[in-house]
Amino acid sequence: PELQVGDKVKPRQFIGEIGNSGTSHGVKGIPCGAHLHFEIWIDQQFFGHNLEVDEIREILGEVLQ
């Protein structure tokens, strides 16, 4: 399903499928590394643009519980 800016997402709502396309394993046909890619944008900037990976994980871990 397509999500639009401002859409609210409910717990357990289907928002996409997982896969490994675009990864080296996907190119080789190896079925591992599946993931769901998502981005959070705030005021025209990608959330985390000025943060370290560990900081992003910590914040998202708290927010997305």
C-alpha cells in the first residue's frame, strides 16, 4: 500500500514487504539479509542526517517500541 505524507500508521499495519533486493546477496540469489527499508523525514531533512548510527538506533528504539 502507498503511504502519503501525514498518514498515520497503526501498530501491526501492513506497510510493505521485506526482501533483499538491492543487496549483494539479492543480486547473487542468496536468500538472506531481508529487511524493510523506511525513512523518516522532518522539515525536508532525513531524520538522522546529523546523528551517528548508534544515536539513531537508540532514538528509534525508544520511539518505535
